Amino acid sequence: MATVFMKWLETEPADYDRGIQVLTLGRLRRVHQAIAERYAQSESRILEIGCGTGSLAAMMARKGAHVIGVDASQAMLDQAKRRIEGEQLGDRVEFVQIDASLIGERFDPGSFDLIVSTLVFSELPPDEQEFVLQACAGLLAPGGTILLADEFVPAGWFQRLWYTLIRLPLVFVTWILTRTTTAALSHPDDLFGRTGFRPERLLTFLGGSLALYRLFPTDAAAGEGVLPATAVGRLSHKSNLRTWLADLWALFFRIIPPYPKVRPGLYAIGSPDRASPVLVTGNFDLTVRRLVQAIDGAVDAWILVADSAGINVWCAAGGGYFTAEKVIAAVKSSHLDQVVDHHALVLPQLCANGVDGWRIRREIGWGVHWGPAKAVDIPVYLANHRKKTDAMRWVRFPAKDRMEMVTVTLGFYALLILVPVAIFWRGLFWPIAISLLGLSYFYGLVMPWLPGRDGLAKSVPLTVIALTGLLVYTRLFDPMAAPHMFNWAVGLTGLSVFSAAELQGMSPRMRGEQANWGWEAMIAAGLGLIYWLGPLALGWR
Amino acid sequence: MSEPTLWESLSEHLVLARRLRGLEISLDPEACKGTWQCYEVCPVGCWTPDRVHRVVVLHDIDQCIACGACVLQCPEEAIELS
């Protein structure tokens, strides 16, 4: 990743090779060796874009290949010519000083078996990257491929974070020295796909930041790459700092409006064609990202994002925000009948409580198929010709989901409770915070085994467990005075009722979302009375 | 419908909650024509298709969470939540 210093080295051709080996920790030499040994066949015609001082060109020529090296810098080429003459490879290597963007005009179509380029594309602006790759496609002979080694932004968010942190100061120094810098390639698969290549990653070094790709031209890609005019864009699974922060926000505060939204409309995932399925979803950012994560790479499909007011499909359908009209509007406004040859929509099963399937069938003549409850089942569902198993139909609420929902609930209610406590009753903050978190997560874990049909009923056994815990704790570890223990009992009862009753609204297997407000208010008032009157009646105050 | 404000969404929860809590699901077996849309959309498995008689059987009423999906998707309006 220290290849950012390259810009500086380029002003010093004599030191370039040594410098670049130091900067890439010797990995670039290994990339060159791999290219020369495996792919530079005898008598093959090779074009090297950005040959620099000719070290790779010389290695390939030694294997018997005919190499044409192009570079924009005459100083680099002078250095390269000296090297080639020194090694007496002059009859196999030719150098041309042109800019990479001009190769399509300079050479005849189909005149190369192999095009290689190392550490060049990260120096080109995005539009030129695309342009040069397209020009390469025209220069390749039948069966020819491209070998492209360059600096890439690693794919995982953690590696990406490290990469950014380390790279930032290097970019700064390089910019100070040369007033320019390099930009590592991110989402290379998008770039290769757009320009009509199928990539195969051969080697990676330095945490994925230096990689060697082999690119195979595909006939179809040139046509497939074009989206219909009515489509909004492409969706692909990304994980970067932005999505990581969005996930973090969603984990704690997803129930607080305004909800992060995706622009409604038609999107492509993979390379869909006129027979590809159309998957309908709502426009909550997290919904769309989880859908894309579940199916990207597994299926080629059209995603029709309908306006659900930024709410997940189940709640939006239940609340009247995601309806048949919204789906019909999305089908019409994206001119879906001109994009695909079939008339079948796959809707998320969980929007069936609000999206009238018969109305869609009747009014616009599109078939409605209720997909699986969870997006992860979509690839299997589609592969089985839209047949659902019962397991795909039924909503479960496993421990992982319960923990997530406890966190979502706490994110909002902890703010509501703990912020006032921290301000007005600072001494009570930690006892209350720890009790609230402990009770909530404990309840999330044991919820399915507690007796009672809904959250309010389940709060009774939870309260019993909490008070038993308090009793055991005071007996064994910390005997406390009766009035003190009384306060704790009242507090734990309140928090138990609150934790269990509030999680009901987040539980997909209980009816009556947040049906408990009235009861909670009454119980809170009752506990307040007990807290106030109890000590008076017992003569403690 | 535009995006709900915080107050609207909260008060709506309350109204919905009061209504949903007392609901019970019921099927008119005479009206059922066996399209099994209810089975197709039920997230908790209340329904079982009877493929011989081409009707649906409401076999597990206790599982019902009153989401209303089967009521909306039944083309014969044979299901009621009341």
C-alpha cells in the first residue's frame, strides 16, 4: 500500500526499481516473476502498458516472448532501453512512448495474445480506467487475456479501516512531494464487469491491497452491462465504513425516525436478463442491504424497491405504509413490462398482511408469488422454481435475533430512562443501568421458556426470578438493611415489567405490538405508590 | 402517505395494540375453495392444506399472532379476525 510513493519515484527513473521493490516489500518482484514464468509463452505477442524501466518486459523477453512496452514517460523508457540493450534482448522488445489512453489507436485490433499492466490503473482516473480496459478488449487476439496487478482497496471492512489509517499519512507525504497521488482500485469486479471482462484473482499480497487478476473477455458483458433506461442502478453487497456505521446506528436506534431510506425504483443485482425474476421489497436501507447481502453473487435478479416510507416490509405493511398501490406504482413507473418478458412478481411473504396480492393481479395483471419470510432463503426458493418449504414460511425468533432486538429496544429506551437518571439521580445510574441491561438480555435469552403468552404475562416470572436473585444475593454476599432492600425490590420489579413488556413489540411471535403501554403506566404508578407509602406504613420514614 | 412522525407512530402502536389484543381468527369452511393463500402467507403455521378435499384446515389457532395476512389474501373472504 506504500505504492502511493510511486508518484515520487517516477520522477527518479534511475532509483525507480529499487524504490518500488522496497515500497511493496518485494512483492512486486514476485508478481513479475509469476507473470513471466506462467504466462509469457515463447513467441507470444505481449503488450505491456506502463512498462516503466522495463524490468518485467525483460523477464518476459527472456522467456522468448515478443514484447511491446508503452509508457508515458520518456525518461523511464530511456532507462528501459539501456536495460534491454544491456541484456541483448533488443530484437524481442520494442518501446513506444504514448499515453495509455491511445493504445487503441496506435495498435491493430487483435494483435496481442497477452496484455499486462502492473501498478498503472491506480494512477488513472476512473473514466480512463474503463476506457483503457475497453481498448484492451479490442487489441486482444482470440483466446487472449489481460494480466492486471495493482493496488486494491481490501474488501473486508476491518482490513479497509486499517488500510485507510495506514495509507492516509502516506498519501499526504506523497502529495507534498509530487502534488499528485494514486487512487487504489475499489470494487474492481464492477469495473471489470462493466468493461466486459470476467476476473479471476490469481494472487494477493499485503492484506489484499496488492493483487494480480487475470481478465477473460466475455462476449455477453458488453450488452449485459447496459441497464434499461428506467432502472435506477445496480446493487451489490458492500461492507465499508459507511455500511458499518449504518449497521451500528440500526443496531441501537432503528426505531427512531427518520429512517435511512433507499431511492425507490428498479435495480439490477448480478447480470439479470429479460427472464430474470423480479423481487419486490421496501425502501428501508437496512432491508435493502440485508436483501442484497443475502442474494448478491447467488442470483441474477431485478430488485423492485417500492416506497414503504423507509420502514421494514412487515411493519410497513401492518401500518398501512406498504400497500398494493405502492407496488403497482413501482411496477408502472419503472416500465417493468418493457424490462422483462414475464409477468411475475416475487413479494416478501411478510408484507402479505398489508399488500393485497389479488388487487395487484386484478389491476395490472402481474402474478404475485409470496417469497420466503427471510431473504437468505431466496436463492434456494428461486432455484426450486418458487417452491417454499414450511421452514421458509415460518418466522422463528432465535437467540441471535432476540439479542439483536433487545439491543434495538434498549438503544431507544435506555436513552429514555438512563439519560434522565444520569442527570437527576447520578448516584443511581450504575445500579439502574446494570439492572436494566442485565434483566433485558437475560429476558431475551430465556424468553421462550418463561410461562405466559405475551410480554406482560412473561414479566411475572421474570420479576419472580429477579426478586429471588436479590434475596439470594443479599443472603450470601451483601446483607443490606430492610429499607434499602425494599427500594431494590421495587426498582427490580419495575425494570422487569418494563423489559419484558417492551420487548413484546419487537417479538415477531407475539400479537398486539406494544399492547402494554397502558398496563405499564398503571404498574409504574402502583410501584410509585408502594415506594412512597410502604416505608411510611412500615414506620421507616 | 408520508413518513409518520415519532408521535404518530407511537400513538398508532397504541391504537393497533388495543384492537389486536382481543382478536380471534375464524374460518368459514363452506366458503373455502382451496387456493391456500392463507397457508402460503401465514408466518406461524396456523393453516394446513387438505389436498384431498381442496380446503384448508385451521389446525393451530393458538399460534395466531393476528397479523391479518390470511384475511387479506383470501380471495373468498372466508377468514375473519374479530
